[in-house]
Amino acid sequence: MKFIADFHIHTVASGHAYNTIYEYAQAARKKGLKYIAMTDHGPAMAGGPHLYHFQNLRCLPEKINGVRLLKGIEANIADLDGNLDVSDDNLAELDIVIASFHQHLGYSGSDKDKNTRALINVIRNPNVRIIGHPGNPQFPLDNDAIVEECRKNRVLIEINNSSFTGVVRLGSHDNCVDIAKKIKKIGWKVVFGSDSHCIDTLGRFERSLEIAKEAGLSADDIVNTSERSVREYILKA
Ligand SMILES: [Zn+2]
Ligand SMILES: [Zn+2]
């Protein structure tokens, strides 16, 4: 399966990632990617960028080395009401917003009902395009409710390649297969993200692909596989 886009990468701006956006764009071109999304951690992350980083992304070009650059954020879910660590006015200026649960950055997780309620509020935020790594067992969810809410609001669920490399979010496999199966059943889509913190892992989706295949998904169900689906499901009108 061929992939033309990686919508989840962290640059030096995140504080614990090691390449610049120009280095990523160069690597992306070599790897045959046409789109990359710069999605540095929101300001609540220790060592993460100040709000000014996101406000000033407009000074970067639309394309670097012929690779289309989407200027975005991986925002942190801050509370039960689904607020994020950047205001809606600022999020609206960005090309792409991933929203993710991360512990100790506002909302550290609770029982399934509360996590589901928080995430449904996030999904209803019209600035949010992607829910990052939702299979994390530290944040149990009502998968049926989440998947249905995503379809209704045209928000994509990420199958995050880094969740299966044995370093973070251990135990995500079964949840992610379950979520992917439910997405297939209701006719919605998934998005792959490498969650790269250096260029070596850019565009690497081997583990995400295993999950997708286990759940019966094909290329048509994964938005990273064609220009048409990137335009339809990711790019702002
Ligand atoms: Zn990170
Ligand atoms: Zn994350």
C-alpha cells in the first residue's frame, strides 16, 4: 500500500523532538510523501512551544521542497468539557488540529463514561480534524459512541504507528483493532500518523497497517492513500 501523507509529526519546537520542519520536508520528498502536517505539542506539554509558535506558523511557506506543509498542532485535552490547551480562535487559524489525551497535562483520565464525555465534547469542536491515538488503555472509552460521533462530525480517528512500537501507550493493540472494525462497519475512515519525533520514522506506518488489516480495512478506508481523500477529508475547503 502506498502512502502520500503523514499528518502527525513533531519538530524541534516540541522540545523533545530532534529535526526541523525543513529537514522533515527534505526527508518527505525522498520518501515520496506529498503532504506533511507539522503538529507540535500544545503549550501545556513541558518544553512545548509557546502560543506564539502557533500564531506565527503563517510565516512558513505552503510548500517546502515541493511538499505541501499543513500547519497544525497536537493539542492537549484540558478538561471534561473537552477544552483544549489553545483557544478556538487560535485553532481556527491552523490547517489541521489533532486533539489527544495525554496524562498530567490538564485531563489525566478517569472512568470510561467521563473519558467518553470529554472526548465527545472534543469531537464536537469544529476546529478538530483528528483524534490522536484514541486506543490508549489509560483512557478507556466507549468505542461505539466515539466512532459514531466522529462520523457524524467528520472527525477522523488516528491509528498512531508509535502506539505499537513498545515504547508508549502499551496495550493499545486490542482497542485500536476494535475501533478500526467499528469504523469499517459504519463506513467511516481512519487516518495514519507516524507521531515522528525525528525524520527516521517519518511516513512509517507498518504497525498501523497491521492493525488496519486485522480489522479488515483496505486502502479506501485510509485517508493517507490518495490525493482525493486528502482533499476530501483533511484539507479545509
Ligand atoms: Zn512528543
Ligand atoms: Zn500524543
